[in-house]
Amino acid sequence: MTTTSPHAGPSGTFALGGSVTVTRLGYGAMRITGPGIWGEPADPDGAVRLLRRVAELGVNFIDTADSYGPFVSEELIRRALHPYDGITVATKGGLVRTGPDQWHPVGRPEYLRQCVEMSLRRLGLETVPLYQLHRVDPQVPLADQVGVLDEMRREGKIALIGLSEVGIGEIERARAIAPIASVQNLYNVVNRRWEPVVEYCEREGLAFIPWYPVATGDLARPGGRLAELAARIGATPAQVALAWLLRRSPVMLPIPGTASIAHLEENVRAASLGLTADLFAEVSALRRRSR
């Protein structure tokens, strides 16, 4: 492993929607809130320092949501980074919070419109670069949910639209209504349930944003196979997991999140790690797709 200062640049770039260029290794801003993703963090000033360190390390793609806190993550991002010189902030809406670790989809068009308007206010933006439907509400027609976001796109309040936790059928139905730039689904070395969606996004040129990207489970424990592979090249299991994602597809935009500057720097070092074809194959063989 290199001892030079970590930087996200070697992860490469991706043009969201063909127009908004970001570093492929991003940062997920969920963990800067309180326990259960609820309320203020214990050290708000520390969260601000961490966000500023994110930018110093060359990460220019930050993913958040109005439900993180709720609202706390967006407010901290504005405090730390506004006016976002060279930084793209993506946010999400469509989940309401009733307490710590409680998430409920609400996709009524009037609610989603309010979500966008309030995110614009909290982030201090005139246009959200990438606005993602956090979850599809099964009680509301998908056409209504995507339709109102497209209305706001045409009004100039959203630049690009993304989806989260969706299958190929939902993506295609959404694309028949509005341009879709990205898909954010659970995906990592251990959990590859959405492998077909990764392949679809690569074929179609859509960004695939894996959330929970460094989940490694027993594989990363002492004596675990991923831990052994990481030790062989002087890296950590998390770094190998991120490097594997970056090599897995050119449309992959991992967004590891942390509240620790040390862990942030560890994660960003994955941008420079690179995996040989043989090591990539070994990591790929650790867990096959679940469906």
C-alpha cells in the first residue's frame, strides 16, 4: 500500500447524465447524524471538519438525504461546504422518519414536491444536481412519483433524477416517464442481489451507486478470506471491498460513509489501490449473486 497522501482522483470520474462529472469514489453522509440516523451528532463541529476533509481529499461527490437526521445531514453539509465549489451534492426524498431507525416511504406528489423545495432551502441551492427517489411508495403509482420529479426537473429545480432500491422493470417504467441518471441499490462484495441491475446500468450508461459498499461480514474477520487477501497486499478489507467495486464496473460510484476522519482517509486510499485481474477474480469468487 502506498504511503502517499490519500486522494480520490485515481478512482477516475463518471459523467452523471452525461453532463455532471464526479469522482467515482464518493462519500455517503448518513453517518454524520446521531444514533439511529436520528438527531444531531454528538460533535457537530467534528462533522463539519470531516466534511471539509472529504473535499480536501478530492472527493467531489457527496450523497445525502432529507431523512438523514432528518434534515441534519443536509444542514451540516451546507454549513461545511456551501457554496460547493466543484462539489456535487446529491440528495434524496420520499422517506419519512418517526424515530431512530424507522423509515416509511411516502411518495405522494405533493409531499415529494415539498421534499425538493425544502432540500433546496437547507442546502442553499437553486437546483439539486441529482435528486433521487429514496424509495418507491407501493401505495402511489410510480408514474405519479417520477412524474412530479420530472415536473421539477423541467422547472429547473432538479438537474438529474435518480432512483433507489429498484429493479430493472421499475427503472424501465421510470425511464418511459423521465430521463433517469442513476440507480442507488444495496450492493457489495457480500450482497450481490442487484447484480442484474448493475449489468443493466452498465449497458445503458446509468450510474450505479452502491449503498453499504464496504459490508464484508465474516469475510473480513481475522482469518476470514477477505482479510487474508487484504493482508497479502498490505491493505484493509474495506479498501479491498471498495477497490473491487471500482473495478467491477466503470459506472460504479461507491459512497462509503463514516464519522471518522481516520476511516475516511482509509477509504479514500482505496482509490489508489487497484486490483490485479487475479485478485479481482479471487474477491469476486467469495460470494456469488444471491439471485
